[in-house]
Amino acid sequence: MQEKNSTTGNLGRSFDIPKFSILEGFFILDGHALSLISTKNRAKLVDMDRVRDLASKKAAVIFTKSSCCMCHSIKTLFYELGASPAIHELDQDANGREIEWALRALGCNPSVPAVFIGGRYVGSAKDVISLHVDGSLKQMLIDARAIWF
């Protein structure tokens, strides 16, 4: 029987992640994603705590890829609302692929854009747009002190 950890997913809902699982070639064990990487076929450990740490360093954090049009739209929306989110371009980061898999293991699907407000995973582009349309995105940013009004 697998032990479960509770974490927060889309729109702040809680869900369980097994302490051990397999995700598309990655082993998730006690909060770490372990994968076989590149030509050397050696194990490389990606600490999901690093993703959590990056996600909590600023009031608003967005994990993106520079070639993703939805990522660009979400970044633009945040700037237009007056926020200055921390942007982590995974395709520009040496560990971007591993961070992307860690995001997926944390429940971010699709993996980009992955938006965190106040250290909590809010969701992807469709979730953020839904929050903006219903008026709650701005209040979330105010509550997290990402914008002031």
C-alpha cells in the first residue's frame, strides 16, 4: 500500500500524491523526481522542494517557455494588472527539463504556464483566465501583495 502526501492543485484544491509513483519515465520518491538523463544514462535527482522554493520566493511566480504563446499571454496579463511576477523560462534554464517534470509531478498539467500566487499553485493558462474573468485573480494578487490598490 502506498502512503499519500496531500498537496494543493488547481485553484487551491487539495489532492493526494503517492510518496512513490512513476510518471512518464520519472520515479517520484519522497518529493524527488528521479530520471535517467541523456547519453550518459546516469540518474539525476531533481528536488521538487526547489520548485516549491522558487514558487514561494515572490508573491507571483510563473514557470514558462519562451516559445509558448499562452505563457506570453499570461505574463502580459500579470503585467497589465500591475504585478511583476518572477518568471522562470524553462527552455532557457539548464535544469529546465527536470523542473518541468517536477512541476508535472506536483500536479501542474500542462506543465507551462504554471502559475503560483502566494506560494500556492493556482493553475495553468485556462485556470488563470477563468479567475481573471470572474474577477478573483486581481483579489488573489492583492491578497498575496503582488499588487497594491
